[in-house]
Amino acid sequence: MTMQDAVDYTRRWWPDQKPQFLSLTDGGPKVRYLRAGQGPVLVLLHSIRTQLDLYQRVIPKLTDHFTVYAFDYPGFGWSDIVPGADYREPAMRQHVVNFIERLDLRDITLAGESLGATLALTAAAALGDRVKQVVAFNPYDYLPGAERANLLASVLIKSVRAPLIGPMFAAMESKSSLAGILGGGFHDPRRLPPDLLDELVKGGKRPGYAKVARAVYRGLPSYVSARSHYAQINAPVTLVYGDHDWSRPGEREADRALIKGAKMIILKDTRHIASLESPDAVARILIETLSTANSVA
């Protein structure tokens, strides 16, 4: 990885901003992050097999309303890969907590998509009064999760997780296989930006990334267990689901029942990757929930 690799693509869709790097702990992994806009703090958490550029269609719509922060989790995007790192939910949640505490962010709107939505919920439970509200888009807290995307996703993810053949399949990721899996996250697959796909493939060729991918997929059951933290959230929560999301109605209602006073919104003609498929709706929801939270306060 070069610094230019970490900057080039993001500058393409947000030319006025340059990603920065931050150590999450003293001597710990450095993560790439973006800060843009002005106003109350919004932290955006990305999904499985993506990076902060997942929000390229949303962030420019928010910068008149929020100071937006988005970062690549350790091992993802252009953040440091640490050999042997833990990618189960408790470790990933701690990365989110460390990022927020390292920058001393307060009165936060914490929002995420998919795996990032689940982390937004569990991190909110850990962060207490630092969090003003949570907006969770298509939380990923059920099994088999991404294997519901399509047949290709089911076969490849099962293969990557398998005990003997897993490392070989993780190292075989190609542009076509990644396009097939990610395409299963869209009601209209044409909404997947081809240049983002190229960027993700580029990042996936970093030394050590195949082990990260396998560890992430093997750790996904921990996101189901993490639902036990939802009852500890004290901030207002809005759950947002695409009408064609991988989650089932009963799973959505079960999440709402676990979270005190949670509200639910359904997005029309949207599957799992709402930030790219329905960016106007995602931005509108974030802005409207902020207005609601301010009026209540």
C-alpha cells in the first residue's frame, strides 16, 4: 500500500477532502478516516467487504448538516492489516469505541449499514451518553446473512469459511466473484458503481487480506450473539430496512422488540446496500432523525 493508494479513489468523489490516518491505541493499528462538513457529529460505519467509500453517494448530501466521520476498520480498505487479528464482533466494536474516544467525539449520531449497523448498535450500548442517537440501516445480525444474497454468495462464503479449502478460496477472490456477491445486495444491481468495485478489488490484493476476509466470514456468528447488547442502548434508535433486504420481517421485528422505543422505517425498492441504492433516502432519514432528536432535546 502507498499513501497515494489510500487517497486517490476518495479524492475522485470528494476532491476537497483528503483521508487521514489515526492510531486507535498507543502503538495500535492505524486506520484511514475522512472528516468532512460542519455541524453535529455523525459517524458512519461501513459494511462487510467494503470501506468508507461505501458512503460516496451519501456524504456530500450531509455536510451542510453534520461533521461527518467515516473510517476503514482495521484490516479493511486501506487501514492497517494486523496478522492474526480478531474480527469477531467484540473486537470490532472496540475499534469503533476506540475511534470515537481517540477523537473525543460527543453528542454523536452513530449510523451504519449491514455489519456497520450492528456495530453502531452495540457500540452505542458501550459508549453511553456520548451517543445522541443511532440509525441502523439493514443490521446484519442473523444467519446465514450474506449467503442469502444469491447462490454465488452462498457457495463462495461457505467455501471461504470451510476448514481445509477456506484459505484457498479466500485467496481466489476476483472482480467477477466480488461483483456477483455485492450485486446480490442490490434490488437493481446497476446501482453498484463499477469504479468502487475496482477499488475494492485493488484493496483486496493487499498482502494478508485473504486471511482478513476468511476471519471476517468465520466471525459472522458473533454478530448474532451481539444482539444481547441491544437492550442496553439508552439513545433513541431508528431501524431502517430495505423492502427487499436479506433480513426477514420476523427478524426485523425481533430487533425492534429488543431495543427500547426503537422506530422502524422501510425503504422502497431497496435491498441490503441502501447507501448506494437509495442515497437520497438514506441522507434524508439521517437529517430528519437529527431534527427530531434536537426537538426532543
